[in-house]
Amino acid sequence: MARTIVLVTATSNSRLWMNDGSCVRLCSEYRNHVWSYDFVHHRTDDGRAFRTLNILDEHSRECLAIRVKRKLNSTEVIDALTDLFILRGVPAYIRSDNGPEFIAEAVRAWITAVRGRKTLDQVAQSGDLNVRTQTTWGMWVGGVSMKLLVHITSGPEQPNKITLGCLVALTAHNESHHVQVALAADGVHLLAPGHADIEGQGTGRLGDHIAALKEAGVEFFVSGKSAKARGYDDSLLDGVTGGFGMPDKLIAMVAEANKVLCY
């Protein structure tokens, strides 16, 4: 049976109000049953405010993700949830604070749009989905061409990780595998010329990898929401095969890939 996602909002007495106005008490009974997200506000020593987006599995009490920025909005919530859906599967419920600053309506609209795509449930339930967070060269059986998706959400502050992701994508292409690169969250910075000189320890120069991937015609999918939120326009895609897209495009790419590597 396909799993659907329900976004519910929690009041101070822990009652969960559904879209039809009914009210129930819902306790998490297993992993991926109920996730909750909330923001925490604090200030650095210079007095400037910052926020953290925290996403929690209510059953295991595991912190699934923390994002820290001066400003966080619905795009950040959606980016974080997209990554977690791919890595962890789809929860039955997502609980948010009832306050207006938490952008529940925008997230609900996104979940409604994604929930209508059967591919999301297929990806979440499929045993074929194999997400790796490290390079596993042994997965390439000699002589067999694979469809590989390299998903990069890390940014310039993690030079080893982003250059490794690009190096793996380029190496796989050179070994005749079909490669696609998906950039979301801070990963969209990788296409900006200002970051070309970033170099990892033993993993090469970012600009060289990006140039080689462009020249080879490797397809890039770039999160349009992530790019817009970070001030980029269409010029970010100069010389790139591919284009901007919404989360449903990423889900479709995951469903089609033999392997997904995340950096």
C-alpha cells in the first residue's frame, strides 16, 4: 500500500489538528512514523541573530538534520525534507509548530504536490533504492554500465566533500557510466565562477572538475528554489547541460538511477 504524508500542526497541549478541524492525540509508534521540525533562535557574540532548523524523529529521538543560517525560510525546510525523504524514506506524519513563522502552509502545499506523484511512494518503499554517503567502487560490476546520480547538497565550506563528489561523477563518466549531477541547497554554489579555485585535499580543484563535466555534456539538475534563495539567476547555468527543476524532478531522477551517491 502506498504511503501518504500528512502535515499536522501541534498546539501547546500536544493535540494534533487535522485539515477537517478534527483533533486527535498522536504519539509516535515507530521510526519514520512522526517527524517534527522547529526553529531555534540565538545570537552570536556580535549580537547578530541566527536560526537553526531542527528535524527530529519523535520515536527514536534522533536528530535527522540541523541547518544553521542567519535567515531560514520555507525553501530551507523543503530542501531539508527532500534530502531526508531520499535518505530516510517518507514519514507518515510531519509535525510543525503552530506559529506563523514556521511556514506550515508552504510546506503543506509542497507535500500535497509531491504526494500526488506516485514515484515518491515508489522510491520510498522500493528496496532498489540504495543511497550511499561514501564512494563504493565495488558497486560497479566489470563491463556493466550503470545510471548513477550524484546528489550534492554541501557547499564551499566543505571543499573535500564537494570536490570528491565532482571527481566521482567525472570518473564514472570516463568509465562509460551514465551520470547525472543534482545540486540542491548550498550545492548550487558549485556552478558559480567565484568558487572555481576551491581545492580539496587530494580530490582536485573544483573549477577543473566542473569544466570537465560541462565539456563532457554531463547533465546537471539544479534546484530552482535553492538557486533563487541564494541570489542566482539563469546565468548560473551558462555552459551547463540540464537546467533548473523542482523536487519532483529530483525524485524522478532517483527512481530511474541504479545508484545514488550523496555528498
